[in-house]
Amino acid sequence: MQPSLHVDYKHSHVKQYFKEHRALRTEVTINNPRDLWIRKGLPNLLHLRDVGEQINRKVLEVERISHHCVLTQDALNHFQQPM
């Protein structure tokens, strides 16, 4: 089984597929721009692409920050002590 991450918001999705414990692909799919308060049409395509890139960067930033959150063995031992 290969782990994957799927985040859905109305008709928009962020998908991330993993292989060998590494994220190989992060994909943002926006099927209805109105879900993100953007009007449909070619004139808005660049803005829609920018929004998709921002979503992608935010997902990767949250993952990067969460991977650096480490509790030391001393901290874990402290939590297990009675008050």
C-alpha cells in the first residue's frame, strides 16, 4: 500500500502521492473556479494558476514545518511523570 494525501474542498482537490517514503507529486485540481471565488473564463486563467500554486506551496510549507516538530526523549519522559 502506498500512502497518499487527498484534501477536498467543494469541487477542488489537492492530491499528493508517495513512493519510497518521498512525496513525488503534489497536484492541485480546481474543477470549479467559483469554489475559490474566481470567475470562469480565460482572462482569469493566470490568476487561477497563481491560486493553485499558492495552495501547493502552503501544503508543502505545512508539511515542512510539521516534520521539524520533534519531542526529545527527555520531554517525553517529563510528560509521563506524575504531577
